[in-house]
Amino acid sequence: MGKPALVIIDMQNDFCLPEAPFEVRNALAVVPHARRLADAFRAAALPVIYVIREHARDGSDVEITRRAHFLDMGGAFIAGTKGYQIVEGLEPQPGELVIKKTRWSAFHGTTLEGVLNELRVEVVVVAGVQTPNCIRATAFDANALDFEVVVCSDATGAGTADVHRANLRDFVGVGIEVMPADDIIARLPDNLGQHLRG
């Protein structure tokens, strides 16, 4: 039976707050669902892992497609700033791992794969923002690395509902599970892997 871990991606003020430099509209609506998921994983003694953006002030480590906007906005995701912080209500608990990234995927240039393997995780449950970018890249990379993947439909979000739904359909099309937080929670800790395997 697969052991799951919850991976919460990019729930930082610079993405989530209104008028933030990289605001994802509706991101704050994700918070209560992601928090319920995190609390359920903690109660089941299952891993909760945060993956966040961290960039240099000069933008030298930002994707080329975003670098100009980053500089125009005066920077974002810079350690020590309010924008860098994880959004209120979804803060990591003591001892929970926070992994830093500079690209779309939570696996690119990070220790995430090694951490999951060390924890003997087989099922990666993905929450956070935003669905067409970092959620999508992470889910596809996890799938390519032979993890089973569940994208939480109400603990992820995008700038518009249409974009969010279109990406969820794409996940289903390649065999990635998509389900709401309540269904995931109902299957913790013993039944999630069995459900995914049919």
C-alpha cells in the first residue's frame, strides 16, 4: 500500500495576496482546503512538505520568461521579506521540511525526490498554486519519476476557474488522480494507496 506525502507548493504572500507581484487570483480560496489536508496528514503522522520560491534580488535565478516582470515589480520571493513568507493560516509546523526552488517544478534542482525516497513515499499529493504552472510541472515530474500522483482539486487553484478545470482534465487524461480534499482525507492513512491502485 502506498505511503502518501502532502506537498504544498508556492503558498507565499507574493503569489497569494491581492495585488501581490505575482498574484494568482483566487489563491486565498485554496488556503482552508490545504490547511484541512495538512492537518489530516499531521494527524495520521504522514509527511507534510512545503516547497517555496526563493530568488536573488537581482533576478539572476528567475526563469527567462519571468525575469523582466520580476525586475519591473521590484523583485519577489526574496528571503526576509513579507512576500516571501507562507500565507497566514498555512504556516509549516515545527519540524516540517521547507524546500526552496527557482523553477516551475518542485523537483527541478531540489532535494525533493531524495527526501520522498528516504521517507519511502509512493504517493505524492499535490496542493498549492498555480495549477497550469508549478502544480502541473510538479505533478508531471512526479509521474515521470514513478510516484503515484494525486492533485487535490480544491486545494489547488489558478487565475481563472476555466484554466484550473482544463488542467485538471489534462491530469486525468494521463492517469493522475484528481480528487477534492474531503475524499483524500477520507482515505488517510490506510486506504489511499489501495484506492489509487484500484
